[in-house]
Amino acid sequence: MSIKAKDLLSIDDISTEEIAVIMQNAKSMKQILQRDIKKVPTLRGKSVINLFYENSTRTRTSFELAGKYMGADVVNISAGTSSVKKGESMRDTARTIDHMSADVIIMRHHESGAHKILAESVNARVINAGDGKHEHPTQALLDAFTVLEHKETVEGLKIAIIGDILHSRVARSDVLIFNKLGADVWFCAPPTLMPSKASELGATITYSLEEALQDADIVITLRLQLERQDSGFFPSIREYTNFYGLNTKNIKWARPDCLILHPGPMNRGIEISYEAAELPNAVINEQVNNGVAIRMALLYIMGGGRSGDTV
Amino acid sequence: MILFKNARVIDPVTQTDQILDIRTENHSIIETGTDLEAQNSNTIVDLTGKILTTGFIDLHVHLREPGEEYKEDVESGSKAASSGGFTGLCPMPNTKPVCDNDTLAEMLVIKGQRVGLVDIYPVGAITKNQEGKELAEFGMMKRVGARALSDDGKDVTNTLVMRRALDYAKAFHMPIFAHCEDKYLAGSGAMNEGYYSSKLGLSGIPREAENIMIGRNIMLAGLTNGHMHISHLSTKNGLELIRQAKKDGIKVSCEVAPHHFMLTDSCIENYDTNYKVNPPLRTQEDVKALIMGLADGTVDAIATDHAPHDTEDKDTDFSNAAFGISGLETVVALTLDGLYHQGKISMMRFAELLSSGPRSVLGLAPQSIEPGQKADFTIIDPELIKVVDKNRFYSKGKNSPFHGMSLKGWPYMTVKDGKIVMKEGVILE
Ligand SMILES: [Zn+2]
């Protein structure tokens, strides 16, 4: 079983059945991660390139470890240190990399849609590790995986995504995956950080944290980029935290077994209080671990792990 | 317990127009009806020939506190308001310092409670220090009682900032009160641009300076679905823009100040600085249109833009004099004399423009004259004829162009929280 589409640029590139397969594989990968010796040789001889135009130690490391645990050769190219910054076009960079016969290219880029150019220009399969304020499909997959570890099904769950929806690629991928899985997705943000026509993206819109949290099964708080204040999107951190920060008091509006997720890194004391991040139902550390498992599963499926292989 | 007898009750919320008795206890109405029996602990107030409505609210008042208490303060302003028939008011944030934070907003609410004559609903600044750059903390201000936002005194020049303000305010269900003025087009004008400014040799402010920004602000309301309230509307074209926007389903409301439907720029002929106000007095054509808007419901509220000044600010040449009229103590009489007694508006519409209209602009729950409701009343003597005497104003601002004018229909009594706090213009201590 593989993924039909050549590339994974958006959650829309994969079907519900394919999501189920990824989840199934990630489960096996997680078992491997719990072993003493985590290496499996499934991708021996395959090459994976991490092409990062935007710094993200977390996501890059997660993919790098995933590749290495699977036995692939992993090369990191970061835009700051290579030729890519010196005016080389995306298409040229892509072709150069392709001629090195990479099997999978993982790319993070600060512009929405940049991956389309890369994907068109290479034979390798491309995985989007975040493009601008468009999508971050592997984050959505790991979020769904984390939820499914705790809940039998996503169907019918109320999932509240809280924070800077306007600039969030996580929110845009999450709403797609959780809708595919049958959840009731809510977006909650100050109106200045809510995209235009957000409800047409498939979420119920509210500007009230209380309304978003009311009977929620899952809460995903997003990282607040502090420079948004300088750009005039909201008046102050104090006000943001007062009206949109998750804490141990307002989480009581949610269901008692509500899970708390955060894509990291957290601004503790701003979008989530220190105490809330430490609640038993906060699964933020599990997300990090599950991130590696999901990326192993994707590399396995997309990097040419023979079908029918068991790991 | 007080028993108000034989009042003509005008209640826009229930559309009641009926002679009724009203019994109150503590802060509330407990009973209404005809021929209510006096009970032994009742004070009885005979209101034969008087009109009783829910308490009036003024959406646009400059209390000058903090910073310019020599012009007005919470106490003198509250007294002026109560004497003028009001039980609530909205102080504008262009004080020194600017009311752009919850500490200052809360101070105004608390001081208002201490004086105990009117409810104070602070208007917080849209931008920090009214600089037109960064949004102020709307949410924190709402928590302590602010109900609206404004950079009054000027418009928010940066259209992106105004867009964000309208957007952001939605989270807290607060209207943006816009002082619509293109500051470059208005320039250093002192009066309406037209025949009289040419004749008098004074710099003019064209009506377009106001209309352009009304148009912009309405469009932003359409874009954001935020609530845009146009302050002190003075032009015919502005009114037409608002009328059309309302038809289009845009969340826009507006207020008109009494001087804008009572006076025109022709009044300035002898350079009397008491007629200097911003937006400036316009023309007969504008006055006619505004009265039409007041009658047909396009205008949501009458608000005074009460702007007290000391003599020094006004006792100078016209170009250098301060803008503003002290209006709290004349608005009811001007509206009754100029509109009601002229047959332009009904008594019900009069009550709407000063009570239910302003309440709905602020998003306050409707208040009616029914058992269980708060006993905040404005009681009117519609037939009383009296001459405006600025020297008897409770306001420190004596800058009224209406001084010496004989007007028919005055506030008779103000009842706040079930207590008679004003009678025949006099505050009861
Ligand atoms: Zn103004």
C-alpha cells in the first residue's frame, strides 16, 4: 500500500483510507521507537534530503531522525549555508538536488505554495514540512495520530483550534484532516487573526474562548508569534493572554477528558499557562515523539519501502 | 417606596403611550397600572401633565477628567447631565492622559458611582494615546465597563488601523465611534466652507471632509462586519450614505447633536465663538436633511457632544477660539422645542432618540417601564416655557450659543435607581 499522489503537499493530497494506512504504519514505527535499538534497515540505500528555507530545528530533527532510524542517508541543506540563498532559483536548486538522485525531498519554505515549483521540477517525492501560511501536513498527521492514541475515533469530537489562525499552516492542515475524519472543528482567534471567510475552510468560527472551549474534546493552542503585536494585529501580550490564553481555569469549560495539544515551541505564560501545559491531559511531549513515528511511516510509504513489508 | 401618579408613560421598547401609575421600591419598578392605591410607606408624586420615559443616555460627552478639571469633572458633568434629564452618559477618551486603558476607564466608572447621579459608560480610545497607530486594550477596558471605542477629536487616519479596530472590536461586541474628518481636507478651517465663510473671511471646512471619511468608515464596516457608529453627523450627504448603508445591511449607526439640527453657519455672522464647533454648523439644506433623518429612523440617537470650555478658550478671535458647545443642559429643551413642538417628530420618537436608541448603540439590554425593570426615569414637562440661562448651568462650561433663548419643554425630574435626584432642574443633595 502506498500513497497515490507523488507528493504530500497538502492533506488534500491523501484520502481517508491513505490516512488510515499512515496511522497504522506509524503505530508500528512507534513500537520500534520504544525498542532499545531503534534502527531498521528498510530504507537502506535510499537518500532523503532535508531542504529548509526557514529555520526549524524541531521539524528538521524529527525528519532527520526518522530517516536515520530507517537506515536512509539523510542530507540537510539549509538555505542559510548553501548556494540556494545566492539568487539560485527554486527550479535550479530542485534540478541540482534531483540530479543527486534523491528519493525523497522534505522541504520547509517561508512562502505559501513554494512546494509546487519544487514538486514539478523533481522526480523525487516531495513532502511538505511547512509552506508559508498554507499547510503543514505532517503536523496534522501527527496531531491526528496523537488524538487517536487517546480516543477510539475522531468522529464527532469537538476540536477547538485556538490562536493565530490567520498565519497558521498548522490550523489549515488540521482543519482538513480532522474534517476528513469526521470531527467538529472550531477556530477561535481575535478577529484580527482570523482569515477572511474562515468558515468556508470548514470550521465553526468564534471570537470567544469560552464558546470554543465549551464541551471541547480536543484543544489545540497555536504558538503566538510575538512580532504580530508590532504589526498591529492585537494590542498587547497581556490582553492576548487574558482573552485567548489557555489556563487551568478556562480549560474547565472543556470536557474533563479533553486533550491539550500544541505544535510547539510553546510560549509558556502566553498562549498557554505553565500549569495548563503540565496537566495530565496535555499531550504536548507525546506529540514530539509521535512526530518521529509519523515521519518514519511517511518515509517508509513514500520512500519505496516494499509494499507488504512488515517492519 | 415611591408612587408616581398619572404620568403619561412613553416607552419605546414596549411602544406604550398611556397614562399610568408606577410604584417603585429600592432600585426597581414593582408595579404599574391605573389607579394604584397608595400604601402607608409610599411617597406620592403627582405627574399629571408630565411625561415619563426610561432614563436618557448621552452617547457623546467630554467630561474633561482627568487633566482639565477646570473645564469640567465627573461631578460637575454628572450634575449637568442629571439636571438635563440624563441617567447615563459616555465620556470621550480625549482627556489628559488619554483614556486608553482599563485603569483610567475604571476610575471614571467608580467616580461616577461615587457621585451617584448617572451611570458612566466610558468610551475607550481606539489607539494607544490616540496616536492612530497601535490598538488599545479593548478587552481589558470592556471588562471594567467601557462600552465603545473612539479616537474622538480626530479620525483614525490610517485605514488599515481603522480596519483592524473594527475587526478587533467584534470580539468584545463594542461599537467604534468615528469622528469623521479628513484632517488634510479640513485643514485649519474654523467654520463650514460656503457663502458665510467667504463673506466673513474665515477658513472653511468643506462638508466633503466629513463625507469622505463617513464613506470610508462605512466601507470598512462592510468589509469587517464590525459596528461603525458615526458621531456628530452634520451633513446631508453623510446622512444619505448612512441611509444607503443601512439598506445594504451594513452595521452602521449614527447620532446627531442638537446644534446641528437647530443652527446654521449663518449664525456666525457676528463672529460669536460660542457657535464654533466641530463638525461646524452647516447650511439650511443640511439641517432639513438631518431633521428628516431624525424623523424617519435613519438617525439612531441624539447626542450632545457636550464640550465645556472655560472663558479663556472662547474669549478670543474666531479662528483661534476652541471648538465646542456645552450641551447637556439644553438638549432636551432644544429637541422638544425645535422638533416635537414643530411637529417634526412624535413624543415616542423623541424618547427613542434619547433612551432606547443610545442603549441599543451601546449594546445595553433594552429597558422598559415594566415591573422588575430598573427605576431610571426621565420625566418631562412638555409645556414649560423657560429661558436658557448659562449662569445656572451645573456644567463648568458656560459656552452655549443658546443662552437667552426661550424654549418650550424641559426636564422636570430625573429618577436614578429609584431615587428622585433632580427636580425642576435642581439637583437634590
Ligand atoms: Zn468628535
